[in-house]
Amino acid sequence: SLSQNYPNPFNPETEIHFSIKEENEVSLVIYDILGKEITRIIQSRMEPGFHKVIWDGSSSSGSAVSSGIYFYRMSSPQFSSIKKLIMLK
């Protein structure tokens, strides 16, 4: 499962919580409103259970993103979910 980030709106960082039922390859990717990949927070094999990651509002190049609406997508072989988050400066 994928939970809504907190806080939302956020500045300068937000927490994203998710859980997985069994060990699997998991990815967590942030996209802008146009669907362009901003950063890939997770791309690894993970153990089952509850997990938390913190996104600091930066792109894969390390630059800070601007205020706006973004989406995060968590996916594994058996599951995929997308949620919306808002960055306010």
C-alpha cells in the first residue's frame, strides 16, 4: 500500500510511507505535472513491512524543485499506485 505524504503541502521536505507484503523489487519515482521524471527515490529489492522515505524536494541532479503539483508512483511486480503532492515555497 502507498500512503499520502505528510505534510502535504510541504516545504522543505515530506515523508512518504508505504508497505509491501513480500520481498520484491520496488521503485518510488517523483514526476512533475507533465509526467517528466524528477527523481527516482527508490529502485531496489526491499524486505516486507512498513517503510518510510523522506523526499527533500530536490531533483535527481540535486537542484531544488519549484513550487507546484507533483506526483509520486510506487510500483512493484504486483502493485502500483500514484498519489499527488504539493510543494509550496
